[in-house]
Amino acid sequence: MDDLAGGTLRLLEALETLSLGIEGKGAMWRALRVAAEEAPELQGIDYDWLVGRAEEQRRRVEVERLTIATKALLSAGS
């Protein structure tokens, strides 16, 4: 594998890791939103906005991830 393909694969791995982190963050906001129904100390935070922001971040990273995945996987097969 040449350096370019290796670098692209490393970038793909980083984007996949970032994607998982964003997914986890969104899951945390959803869980806190549900818990806030029973816990007054968790109320007053706009969980819907935070969930929406995580979903938008995830969509943006996914576009990049798929672009890099195509490049990495095509060059790895060459």
C-alpha cells in the first residue's frame, strides 16, 4: 500500500471514530432528555436542540466519511 492510500485509510479511520463519538453524544442527549422528565436538576436544558445539533454533525461527517471511504477503498484495491 502506498503512502497516499495509507494516509487515506488513516483519515477514514479517524472519521469513523469521530462519527461514533458524535453518535454517542447524541445518544447521551436523548437519554438525558428522558431522565429530565423525572429529575428537576436535569431540566432547563434544550435537549432537542442538542440532539438536533448532534444529528447535523453526524450528517456532515457522513458525507466526508463516504467520500474518503470511496477513495481509500478504491486505492487500497489497486
